[in-house]
Amino acid sequence: MTRDRLYILEPEFADAALPGRAFYCKDCVTVEGLLATLPDRAANLDVIRVAYPRPRAEVVAAIGEENQNLPALVFHDGGFVNEIEALLAALHTRHGFPERHP
């Protein structure tokens, strides 16, 4: 892997525990907004959209079964973040995205 990988949920998904409804992930939507408004910076990431149901095979293969919480940014040089504040900070420091306003 030569570039950081960003794993995010598909924009709309169903949850078998709540049938007949459609959902989105608020943290993934925040990240999608950054990608859409700053495509020049987003182009430096490998963005992988995954389905909601677990297990999420691609995520498990990359960072382990216990780390399926998304969004997740996997660093090409080792390590990852999958907590939104740390992820936004990493997008800023590693890829030049603006900082989140306090």
C-alpha cells in the first residue's frame, strides 16, 4: 500500500435490526463532504466505500475484526484512526485538509 486508505460506509444503507428504514452515518457524511468539496486533496487517498453489515471483510483484513467502526483512515506507513476527531485531525496533518473549527 503506497497511499492512505479511507474506509467509509456507503452513503445510504439499511439496518436489519430496523427494517423498512434507510440510514446514513453522520461521521461518514462529514468525511464525504470534505472529499466532495476538496477533490484535489481527496485525490491523494484511496477511498473505499463498504456496505453496512458486519463483518466488513475489507476492513477486517486491513485493521482487524475489533476495529470495524467507520470511517477509518489506514495509514500507508502503519497504524490507523477510526474515531472521528482523530480522523479529521489526521486528514489535516497528513493530507492538507483544513482543520475543523472549534
